[in-house]
Amino acid sequence: MSKHVNRREFIRLAGLGAAGLTVANPILDWAKGEILTRDTLPGMYSKRTPTYCEVCFWKCAGWVHHNEKGEIWKITGNAEDPHCNGRFCPRGTGGVGMYYDEDRLKTPLIRTEERGKQVFREASWDEAFTYIAEKMEMIKEKWGPECMALFTHGSGGHYLGHMLQAYGSNNVAAPSYAQCRGPREVGFIGTFGEGVGSPERTDIRDSRCLVLIGSHIGENMHNGQVQEFSELVDKGGTVITVDPRFSTAASKSKYWLPIKPATDMALLLSWIHVLIYDELYDKKYVEKYAYGFDELKAHVKNFTPEWAYGITTIKPHVIRETAREMANASPAVIIHPGRHVTWYGDDTQRLRAVAILNALLGSWGRRGGFYNPVKPTVPKVKHPPYPKPKRDWREAFPDKYKLAGLALASGLCDATVPNVERDCAIKGWIVNGTNLIHTLPNQKNTLEAIQALELLVVIDTMPMEITGYADVILPECTYLERYDDLRVSAHREGSIALRVPAAEKKYNTRSAWEMARGLGIKLGLKDYFPFKTQAEELDWQLEQMGSSLAEMEKIGVKKFARPYDDLYPLEGLPDYEFWTNTGKIELYATQFAMEGYAPLPGYKAHEEPPYGFYRLIYGRAPMHTFSRTTNNPNLHDLMDENTVWVNPKVAKEWGLKNGQAIWLENQDGVISSSSIKVRVTERIRFDSVYMVHGFGHTNKKLTRSAGRGASDAELITRVHVDPEMGGTGMRGNFVTFRFEPAEEVIA
Ligand SMILES: Nc1nc2c(c(=O)[nH]1)N[C@H]1C(S)=C(S)[C@@H](COP(=O)(O)OP(=O)(O)OC[C@H]3O[C@@H](n4cnc5c(=O)[nH]c(N)nc54)[C@H](O)[C@@H]3O)O[C@H]1N2
Ligand SMILES: Nc1nc2c(c(=O)[nH]1)N[C@H]1C(S)=C(S)[C@@H](COP(=O)(O)OP(=O)(O)OC[C@H]3O[C@@H](n4cnc5c(=O)[nH]c(N)nc54)[C@H](O)[C@@H]3O)O[C@H]1N2
Ligand code: SF4
Ligand SMILES: [Mo]
């Protein structure tokens, strides 16, 4: 990176901002798991305000409790909320640390050049907005408004997206699509005509058999889902876990299938083979609802368990036995679609295989399988129509990713890298609530794109890596200091949840709503922002729904009864039309065929680790969310760095000891900038190593987390892109061990 002619040097924000307040951390009593109510804690607080959690995207609704002095004291779950049932996870409880973190961004900053050196200077909000608006006008004039893009993850994104659309661009992307669950949605839409959604529509609570394929519920702490999972375990439901690592979920499972990574497709195809050829599938359901059974049957003829054994290392009798377990529980069985599914580049096809298995088992639309969620409609604020963009990100990728339903964050990034074939290279980015340096694979590519930009605005709460490359940094207040968009939940029952400020804004920060409006006005788009305050806007919206801000402040969560009794629309096998071309469940995907993609999933071998290298796999830790929480004082106390899991056989070969600090080097010669401690454990296969994503910060302004542990993102330089929808497969990278750091430590 330092070899480039630098348009943007990475700046560490050194020496800026006042010293933080010293405030004691709130007590972390999550482990006890009790639900705190006014009755259990008489007189302990004087006030509570509603919120929903922003520590992860499960968005649990809760209460912020205040101490006698009116300060934020603790957060607990809202008992009425279907996402959390009154109980927050450790991260949600620790969310208070986001507010108290003294490393926070404190005031708008603008990049300037001083004595030949790039630095940030403090700026007023008005100055910052003027600067951004002028650049955006210039981009509009020179290249068209479509050359601005918004990357966003989190609740304020909606408002910024509105501002960008009013300006004239549709290029709005979240990393939760192409870096996360996009292939799952495309695979399921291609099969059932509907996606899985969030929260997942899996009826785990009522299931009798749950199959987890690299889905590590328990470490993946999506609250309500973990609660339903433990309910299923307590009731004696069968859990089958397919994971090269002995995960927490594996430890609760009847079967752990320690699959050779990157071979899941072979296992899925052989399960389909067994269900069909041993006649274990739900015949009535398939006859009534499915399209393309004969094609599927012929297609999987040779995918026997014996064939799959040679590929996956899972014994044929285990494949048969587990298929039988699923069939015995049918239709109350879930082959879980997972969530972060961008693994090997054939992910849409793998998720198609998962969808097909569910279809054969008759679980879609049935109790204990996949329920039919409902979602309340929130009225939209009235505004003039958006100008019609003349082009969007898709034009940069003619004939590619034809099944992508949403914009690709990685696509916007790629379309920014100068390329003669593209006439609309993206020229400006607004990045809100996403640390793209850690979030997008292939950091070199991301940095190349950044160097090509005319404008980079970063909206964040913390001095994360991405802020170091910004031209303008806009500090958002934390979720505890602002109103936000209503949380609209698609669930067994629809609900909305309200977030109100639990405290005055600290420092010179603002909410995304205020930023979108402020910037919009500077851009001459005042008519698009009819409300002066967000409270007024929310009150108006709530009134249309038969509620009010005042009512919601008291209850926090409002539920809406289902209009129809159709939670399990396929119970009793009524007539039913699916939203697919054929109106049926498409075992054979006609849309895929029409677009030139394989209509039936097939097996293709993936690259193996070179000699002396191990496949780099990664996942979640229960007490952290990506890179956003590793500096949070409360959560840092629970887990302050990550480790690399190494099989004892491998450790012996390399002479690695438990706790020893090493560096990792990948197949392209990239070396981790921080060291990472070894954890020698039987819980990982010999051909892979494992680490938790989100550690290894390089921005020294993150005083607790900088340099602690290694970052998987740094080592993911090779990306296997999903041809159907552009998902970025990240698990085709291999690492080896080093006993000393790189000679030149990159900033
Ligand atoms: N290598 C690797 N890459 C991955 C993954 C992985 O496991 N490994 N996981 C992928 C998945 S599944 C996902 S969903 C994505 C997640 O991607 P991101 O959402 O980008 O993840 P974070 O690293 O948590 O970055 C969040 C950023 O938002 C900021 N932030 C937190 N709260 C607020 C707020 O209230 N307002 C604003 N404006 N900013 C805020 C944080 O400080 C941080 O900079 O990453 C994907 N990328
Ligand atoms: N605590 C916490 N919980 C979270 C999050 C968080 O940041 N923190 N993030 C949330 C988000 S946005 C997402 S998308 C989800 C992600 O969570 P999930 O969708 O559950 O899991 P993945 O990240 O896809 O996969 C991680 C698991 O896959 C295994 N694995 C690796 N390679 C293979 C393979 O080739 N085959 C198989 N079968 N398994 C493999 C790993 O060992 C690990 O156990 O978690 C959510 N929950
Ligand atoms: S699962 Fe935990 S971190 Fe995520 S929203 Fe719920 S309480 Fe917050
Ligand atoms: Mo995700």
C-alpha cells in the first residue's frame, strides 16, 4: 500500500480529541441469565427507556435502565420481544460499553495536507457538510450522480440511502448480502420462490431434528435462535452437526460429522441420493408441490454415500443413518440454511442443495420446519419522487451475477477500481457502519479502490481502520443516544420496536438521521426531508399504525396479530401456489436454467491446501460481533484476543505449544500484522486452522484492541466469486506458521 502514489494515506487520528470520561463499567450479570424487572430490583433505578440492540443484526428489543443520577446503568431484554424473549446475550448486555468507550470518534474531521503530510483537522458539522456537498455536486456534474455509492450496515442506513436516492444514485449495498447471506436467499428463492430472511424463518422450537452445516449456533449468538436451539436440545430433539471443528453446537449433537472442509456439496448430494433411492422422502408432499423430481432423481443417481465418503471423509453408514434420522423426524426437520454462507464460490448451488433436501423432507411451510413469517407495514414518509438513475452497479458486470437480488458491496468496490471497460467507475463512497477493511476480502483490492476515489466519507462511532482512509469522518452517536428507524420484525407474529435516546449525545456527535437531513439540505434536497425532528417523523409513522411515540415509549415493543391463520401454510397439504415460474417448489430451478446457470446442483472439487499449509476457517465468538466489539471495554474484558486453533498432530509436527505466539502467512505471502496465540486442540481437523473474525485491529487509536490477535480478513486475499449472485467465497485461503513477524510491518 505504501508503494502507491498516495491519494489517501492511512491516518491514525493521533492526538485528537479530549480525554475520555472515566466511568465505571456496568456490572455484567448476563451469565446468570435472569430477567430483571422492577420487582426483582426495587429502587435500583428510577427510569427506563426503550431501545433495540445495535451490537448485532438480530436487533433484540430491550430496556435501558438508569441509575439514581440518571446515567445509563444497564440494558436488559424486553419480555414482549420475540427476538430475545426478555433476555439479552452477553454482547447486548455489554453494549453499554459502546457508549462509555473513551476511544470514540468525537467530532467531525477533515483530511488536510500540512507540511507535506496528511492529517485530520477538527471541523464543524456545517463545514463538513459543505465539503461533502461540494464534492458530491462536482461528481454529479462530471460523471453523474450514479457514481456515488453508499456502503451501509446498521439502522441509520435507511436514512442515508434515502438521501442518496434523492441525489440520484441507487448504488446502496450492505455487506450482509454478498459477504454473508446472499447465496442463501438466491438458492431458496430459486427453489421455493421465497427467501429465508432475518430472523430466519426456521421453526427450531417445534422441530424434532436440526441439521447444522457449518452453522455454529451457540457461538453464533443470534439470541432467539440460540434459545430455541437449547429448547430443542432439552426436549431431546436430534441435532446433526456438520463442521470440521467440534463447535459448541457439535457438543450438543447426536451426530458430529467432522467433514473435510470445502466438500459439503458431496455430502448434500449423497443425502439427496439416499432420501430418493431409499424412498425416505415425503412422497405426498413432493408429488403435490415439487417440479423436476425425475430430473433430480436421474441427476443424483451416482452420488452414493460410497462416492461421498471418498470426498468428505464421512463414512457411508453415517451418511445413511443421518439421512434416516432426518426422514424419521419429517416434516419437523430443518436442514438449517446457515447465514454467513459465502464460503467456496459455489455457495448458491450449495444452498440450492440445502433447499432441495428440505423440500424432499417436506419441511417448508410445516410445523417444526420453516414457518411463514408476517411483517407489519410501516408507512413511508411522503416525498417527491426520486430522480431515475441512468445506470447502476450492474452495468459494471455485464452478463454476470444475474441472480443477485440486491447490490453487492464487493461489486461496488470492484466497480471503483479503474478499468477501461467500465464507463461509470464509482467516484465517491459514503461508508456507514461497516469497517470495509475488515469486512471485504482482498484488502489490497479495497485499498486500490479507495485510492481511486474523489471522495470518501466515513460515518462511524469508532476510529476503525476504514476511518483512517476517509476524507471526511462524521462521528455518529451510539445507539444509546439517538432515535432510530423503527425495527420492523418478520416473525411468527409481526412486531415493531422503538429506540429512543437513553442519554444526551456525548461529544460533538450526531445521528445518521440528522446527518442525512443536514447533508440533504446542503444538496438542495430539502423537500425530501419534511420533518424537522426524528421524533416528529416517528410519531407520524406510529400514528398511521394506530400507535404513537408516547405509547411506544411506554411499551417498547408492539405486536400485531396475524391477519390469517397461515403460520404453517402447508400443514394438511392444501392447494398452494409458490412464487416460482412453475408455481411449484422447483427441485429443478427453471430461473437458473433460463439465465444460463446449472438448474441442478453438481459437485466440483475445490483446491486443496499446498504442502505445509492449512485451510483458514473462521467464525464467531459468543462475546463479540465482528470487528465492532473488540475494543468495547466490557466485552474486551470477556475476551481480549483470538487464538488460532491447531490440531495436536500438526502442533507436534511444527513444535507448537499451547499459548505460543506465532504469525500466520498465507498462500500469497501475506503475513499477519499481529501475532496470534496457538490453541492446541483436538476440536479442529488436521487439515485446517480456525480463528474468530474481528480481532487484529491495526488502528492504534483503538487502545484496547490494536495489535491484539490476528485478523482473518488480512489473510483472505483469494476470493472465489459466486457466478450466480456475486457472493465472495472466503474460505479458499491457506496459511502456514511463522515464528517471526514480517520484516516490513504494514500500517
Ligand atoms: N474476513 C471476514 N470477513 C467477513 C466476515 C468474516 O467472518 N470474516 N463476516 C461477514 C459477515 S457475515 C458480515 S454480516 C459482515 C459484517 O460487516 P460489518 O458490519 O462491516 O462488521 P464490523 O467489522 O462490525 O464493522 C461495523 C462498523 O460499524 C461501526 N459501528 C458500530 N455501531 C455503529 C453505529 O451505531 N453507527 C455507525 N455509523 N457505525 C457504527 C463499527 O465501529 C465498525 O466500524 O462482514 C463480512 N465479512
Ligand atoms: N457472537 C456472534 N454471533 C453472531 C455474529 C457475531 O459477530 N458474533 N454474527 C452474526 C452474523 S451477521 C452471521 S452471518 C452469523 C454467521 O454464523 P453461521 O452462519 O452460523 O456460521 P459461518 O460463519 O458460516 O460458519 C462458521 C462455522 O463454519 C465452520 N466451517 C468452516 N468451514 C466449513 C466447511 O467447509 N464446511 C462446514 N460444514 N463447516 C465449515 C466453522 O468451523 C464454524 O464453526 O453469525 C451471527 N451471529
Ligand atoms: S443477539 Fe445479542 S448482540 Fe445481537 S441484538 Fe440481540 S442482544 Fe444484541
Ligand atoms: Mo453476516
